Amino acid sequence: MNGKDLARTTLSAGLAPLSHLYNRLRPGIRILMYHRVADLPAYDQLTVSPRRFEEHMAWLAAHQRVISLDTAVTELDSGQPLRPGVVITFDDGYLDNLTHALPVLERHRLPASIFVTTAFAEQAMSHPRYPAVEGRLHLTWEEIRQMAANPLITIGSHTLTHPFLGRLSGEESAREIAQSRAVIQEKIAAPVNYFCYPSGDYGARETGLVSDAGYRAAVTVSPGSNRAGTPRFALRRTEVTDRDSPRELAKKLAGGFDLIHLLLDLRRRRNFARAARLAQEKGN
């Protein structure tokens, strides 16, 4: 364990009792954020190995109430006291979501949502984070249709081209949000009710555009649990990495890492806001 991980673990252990008490008094729904499920030569923050993913899913199946995003939003809207719950999500629409993640989800009967980028599905682009991948990185439309037909899987939108939405004009941002929904609905012949902001770049303009486009809710990368007062177009998620053992995952679900992640998120949001201002000034 390196110094950074040691500090992270020590701080989370100190915060865990208070966070656990707060979450017991104010139960909410946690939305987990995954990306890839693959064996890579080196650690990647957005990738968990198939072995680790199996450990996570087995632990969730044994210890948590895992629900679909549909069920989560319905419960958040109900006005009734919330029961703790966990939602599983994946960003970007990677091929390994089908080859490695889906069999594990099916084995444990766990629902999940996958947010796809249309240009990735068309194989016209791929995520720039993984330029050296051998073979195909992303799901095709046929594979996305196959997954959409599975009762465990919900398909959502992750825009047309995975841009930083805050750096686009209002018209461009609206197109990325609304047209991606229309394209995906046509391709899978099913409603697309949920949106995911690429890189977690969003603001009041983007949440309004997602609402205007007809989505039911949207997810961010901002940390924490979701409760009745959480904005439906800015639902919070908890990032999961390959370094998270089931014990660490339990700490995250109890809120032990929320403060650390909140500080990181505030810095990220400031950087996004600064980049958006610069883009607007350049455009003018």
C-alpha cells in the first residue's frame, strides 16, 4: 500500500463511525459507478478486474438490496421513507461489459444500467483513455440491443461524442443530450429514460437541457447517497475501483469515503467551471 492509499484508508477509517451513524439515521440509495471490467497490465482507476468484479457482486448479492435505476428513481419520488439500496451503473459502453460483467450480473441476478455513447457504438470513435487496446473497445449496436433485451439491463445515454458539455455552446450541448436519446431509442426500440454526464461535467444549463430532452433522471460523478431531496437530474454516484476489496466497498457504501470524494469533486467542478468560462470567452 502506497502513502496515498494509506492516508486514504486511515482517514476513511476515522470518518466511518460518524458516516455510518449519519447514513443509518438518514438512509439513502447508493449508485455505484463502474466503467471497464478487464485485466489490464497496470492499474487503471476506471477498470476493475473480472476477479474483483465477481467479489464485489457476490458481496452485494449477499449483503445489500440491489435495485434497478428505475426502482431507485421511483422510490426517491414516492415520498415514502427510503430503504437503503444499491444501484449498479457502467459508463461508456465497453465490450467487456458484455463479455465479463454481464455473466457475473446474471449469475447473481443483479440489475444494472449501461450508459452508451453513440459514436462509440458506431465504432466511429473510441474513448481516448485507451488508445492502445487490441481489437474492439466498445459495444456495437447489435450487442447493445442484445443487452437491452436482457431484463437485468437498462440502457441509458452518454451523449453522441462524449464531450465536456460545459465547454460547448448551448445548441451543441442540447444536441448531444437530446439527439443521443433519439438515436439510442431508435437503435434499441425501447425508451431511454436516463442520462449520464461525460466526465461529470455539468451545471444548471446541462441539468435543464436533460430535463427538456425528456429524460426521467441523470447521474453525475458527484459523491454521496441519494435521498428524497437529491435533484433527479444530478443523482450522486460512488466510484468503485480495483483497489476496493469487499471490505472497502462496504466502507464506501457506509459513507466512509464521502468527505474525501466531496473535496475532490469540488476541485473538479471548479476546474470544469473555469474551462467552460474560457471556452465561452474564446467563442465570443
